[in-house]
Amino acid sequence: MSDDKEQKEKTDVEELRQVLDVVAERVPGLVRGLRDVLYSKEAAENMADAVATFYKKLVEAGMPKEDALDMARGYMINLRDVFKNVDLGSKKETEEDD
């Protein structure tokens, strides 16, 4: 392999490493920010209003209350399921603080 080609591969690997370092550094913070927005008091109030309105409209349209309740439960997004497998970097931050 020529020296130029070898040097280009080393440069490409280093650039990729830098990009991945930036991604690893920033993505957990973005996910935490998203989680905080979704779990805020305001978000909870908005979700409660939306679910209540959805349920009320179903009942007003003549759907049996039990069926409307089941549909309203399905309407909600279970955020724990969305975030349960996402590493938010808390372990890494704890280790760095020590």
C-alpha cells in the first residue's frame, strides 16, 4: 500500500473518530432535553387535556364508555417504553463526577 493511500486512510479514520466523538457527546444531551420537554408539567397537562377530549368526543359520538376508555388508553404514548432502552448518559456523568 502506498504511503499516500495509507495516510488518507488514517486521516479518514481520524475524521470519523472525531465525528463519532461529537455525536456521542451531544446526542445524550439532546435526548435528555427531549425527555424533559415531554415530561414537563405543561406537557402532562396538555396530554391530560388531549386524552380527556378524545374520550369525551368518543362518548358523545355514541361509543360505549368502556370502549372509549380503552381507546383513550391506547391514545396515550407510554414514554417509559420510548426511553427505556435509551442510555441518557447518566452513568457516564456520575463516573466523571467522581
